[in-house]
Amino acid sequence: MTQPTQRQMKLLFVTNSRIGDAVLSTGLLDHALEHYAGIGVTVVCGTVAAPLFEGVPGLEHIHVIRKKPWGGHWWEAYRRLKGTRWDIVMDLRGSPLPMLLRPRQTLRPRVHAAAPEHRVRRIGSTLGDKGFKHPPAPRLWLRPEDEAAADSALAGSGDAPLLVLAPTANWVAKVWPADRFVDLARRLTAPDGALPGARVAVVAGPDERDAALPVLEALAGPGTLDLVGRLHLLAVASVFARCALFVGNDSGLMHIAAASGAPTIGLFGPSRDEHYAPWGPRGRSVRTDKPYEELFPPGLKPGKVTASLMDSLPVDRVEETARTLLREVAAARPRT
């Protein structure tokens, strides 16, 4: 007699719209995949973050949220998702979907969003106290086509180390001045620098070319790779995984770099590094001399700021952090 087939478990993972926050949530999804072998996964997220999840094992669907008035995007999601019997809903958005879909189990962060904790710990609190104290680290799932695209982008680089710069951000106030990125790159790649002879890759989103152009033009030459808007986000992650060092503003690209295992330096000023520093043993944050509270006082509206607030972060400090991090990475490599 044929035995009945066991029904596949279904997970609905409701995560953030911004790239950085979505990356930070991937450790929680990885935890679920490890603990529920063969589970079918549907991801609910924003448009720009959606490509990050295309390589997730067991992925069945990515439902892209496009914000509508009066929470209409959640009702649209409910109409599309209600036909499935959900075993687990992991909801990082505080959405009405668990109430509407009535899954067997709903998991949400236990730590309030305003708590002075890193966002990875807040997300980890979804798993209880143990998840808060030892949160699962962010990770990305790369496909063969992502690795191939990175191979193509880096073709001809030879054995030279790769320095990646991400000189843009989603808010002009968080952008370290372009001339300082240029100065840093020249120092690090000089004969007496921490990465002598390294190639430099400049990375930014497809709509950020104008913002990245001053760095590209100043460093133009055979040793510079223009990767602005040229690669899928997972191919960008593959490039980052191969680099010797990543330096960038507080941005989604910074979190992709850290999740990829790259030695990562994040530059902070009018944003909180205690919440968003690059996560992991190879991540470092460097702050401006002026504290967050001075740069972004209560009541200041981001739209009122039309220039960088990162002027009090000197190149010397970033260079020294880079030298220290690279020494630590080298010391941690197993000896052959």
C-alpha cells in the first residue's frame, strides 16, 4: 500500500524593503532553512531588496511589495498569499499578514526597534534570548551565474589584490567626500601602502552614476574597474567575497560586503553605528569626530540636508583602520 506523501512545510518570510536591512535579516532565514530541511520559502520584501533572495534554497516565490496608501500593499499581498496553508510566518515588518493568514506559528522580533542594539541582535531576538545573545549571522546565497558574472567582471585582474570602494549612499548626508575616497585609494595602493599595486573597483547602484563619477574620473586608468550599476546584486556579492578590502559609506552595499565575508570598513556620521555597523569578525566602523546627536539632532528632517555631514572624518583614521584590519586578517589566516 502506498504511504501518503508528507506535506511540504511552508515558510513566509516578511522582511524589509531596504537592501541593508534585508541583508541583516538573512541570518534568520538561514536559521530556518537549517532547522526545517526542505521547507518551501516565500519572501515578501521591497523591489530593490528582492534580487538578494533569488538564490535562496527552496525558494518558491518572491512577492514584491510596492507601497500603497492605507496599507493597500498588505491587502494585495494577502490576496495573493491566502491560498497557501502557512506553517511559519517570520514577520520582521509588524505587518497584518500573520493575523490575516493565520499560520501555525508566527515569529516576530521580541526587542523593540528603538532599542540601542545592533539590528542583527534585534532580528535574532525572534528566536528568543539565545537568538538575541548569539544571533545568526547574515549570509547570501550565490548562484553559478553570479560567480560567472563576477569572473567576467574581474577578468584580467591577475593576482593583484582588489580594493572595493562604495562612495555613494541613499542620503547625501552619509556620503564621505569623493576626494577623500580618492586620497584613501591612492594611499592604500601606493608602493608603501597596505595594498600595494591593488586594483580598485568602484561600486554603486545603477541610479548613482553621477554621484560616483568624481571618484571614477579621479582614479581612471587601467587599474580601476567601473562596476557602477553593471552587475546583479548577487554578482556584486561574489565580487566582494574576492576582494582584499571594502570601504564604503553606511549603505546596503556595505552590508552585502560584510555578509560576503569581505574585510569591511563602514563610514558613519549621521547614522548610528551601534545599530548598523558591518556585522561579523571582519567588520569595522569608523565614525566622524562629530557625534550622531550633533549631526542629526531631534527634529532635523533628512530632506532638509543637501550636503555631506561627513567632513569631520579624516582620511588618516580610515587608513589606519584599514591597515589594522588587514594585519588582523593576515594574522588569522591558517599557516601552510
